Amino acid sequence: DAGITQSPRHKVTETGTPVTLRCHQTENHRYMYWYRQDPGHGLRLIHYSYGVKDTDKGEVSDGYSVSRSKTEDFLLTLESATSSQTSVYFCAISADMPGSGNTIYFGEGSWLTVV
Amino acid sequence: GENVEQHPSTLSVQEGDSAVIKCTYSDSASNYFPWYKQELGKGPQLIIDIRSNVGEKKDQRIAVTLNKTAKHFSLHITETQPEDSAVYFCAASGNDMRFGAGTRLTVKP
């Protein structure tokens, strides 16, 4: 298994509160990603990073921000959680950009419930 | 951007039968096609992948075929076993990677 650790693995939070999910990798991979998984939608990219302090938006980035201060850590923040952000969040990594045929490896997921 | 469609959304087979999952993609620049297996409560795990310069790839009971002209690729699982039960995702990667919506495969003993 790729060395990816997500925390927390499960969280219940109230609407309007900030939430931060953390992803830590031990593979020294350049790219890191945050996906959300919802029934019928598969995996959708929220944000990704291609280096320390280098991040970009994915297809469902509204309401989320990210930060990457070290190669091994990628944080996802929900500034003010809403019920529509109840989902399973997956961190992923790849050695280089996916367009070059580099495999994306996933973490075990973080289950977030916003009540 | 890329759009990936996956069919069927659910598939039930008897143990020992074959299972086929199909995906289509829209971006002709896509050149890498991985397949992932996701078991309940876990993250997706890569099971096989194929690049655009290859038409078919096989790994034991799993095979993937790619038709670049028609822009579709398929996952074939032979001699299915109960432990093959899971959700399977296809993906297509060009400038970015997009995933299909998933297929829930159930293998009945």
C-alpha cells in the first residue's frame, strides 16, 4: 500500500463550523490530490498540489481551500461546513502529473458528516 | 475536459462466471487508462492499467482491452470469486484524470 495517512478517518461536525482534513504521505511524491466520493458521481477532484505552496482547483472546488507547506502534508479545509459537503474524502498522490501516465494512489478515506 | 461514462452501474454474476465492465471516454488526447477496485470502507486500489500504445493487457484473471478509435475500454474478470465483489472504477487520463461513476460487482457463491 502507498504510504498515505488521512486524519481524522471519521468526523461529525455542525453546519457552519470549520473543518480541516489532513493527508500525510511518506512516498515523497510531487503531486497530491483531494477527491470527494458521492453516490452516482464517482470520484471528483476538489483541489490538487504539484509542489510545496503550488496548488490548483479541481472540478468541485467551491467551499474548499487547501494548503501544502511541506512535501509530505496536504490539508483540506472547509471554511464553513454545509450539509452538501457530507461525503467521503480521499487523499491521493502521484509521482508526477497524471497526463504522463503516472499512477494515482489513494488513501483510506475520511468520512465527514455535517449535521 | 475529459468525460468518462461507465456501464453497468451494478452487475451480479454467479461464482465462476465472467464479468465485463465497459467505459467510454471523450478526450482523444487521453493516453492512460487505470482500473481501481474499492472494497467497502476502503480507498480505491489500482488493479490494472493500460496505455494507449497497447490494445490489451492481462494479469491472471483480469484483463483490460482498449479501442482507441471507438474511445472505449473494458475490464474483464474471468472465473469470478466472491472476493471479487467490490466497486470498480475506470479512469481516463490525458491532461487530467477523470473517473467513471463506478460499477458495483456482486459475485454470488
